[in-house]
Amino acid sequence: MFCLSQVMKSLPVGITYASYAGICIIATSVVGIIKFNQIPNVPTMVGLFLIVVGVLMINLLGQLR
């Protein structure tokens, strides 16, 4: 949380929180795959891919104003 608050000093709250939420979702999925052998199906993988693309779009294109 300290690191998140430090990032919010230079980035807008929306971009920071969207990135944080996306990273947490992906990290939780990776832990499920590695630790609990939960193999995701194709729609789940597509959804995770779209989350990654969305976070990248927010971070790379969101600052072009």
C-alpha cells in the first residue's frame, strides 16, 4: 500500500488503481495455476489476456492527453 500511495503522487488515481487491480488479478491467477494446479480454460485465458491488454492500454495510451 505504501508503494501504491507513492505511485499516486505522480499518476492519476484511476490509472493507478486500474493497473493495481489488473496486476492483482493476474497474480492471483498465476498463484492458482502454480500452487493449486488450477488450469484455466480458453475463455478464462482470453479474459486474462484482455485484462493485460487493458492495463497496457491504460498505462501507455492513457497519458497521451
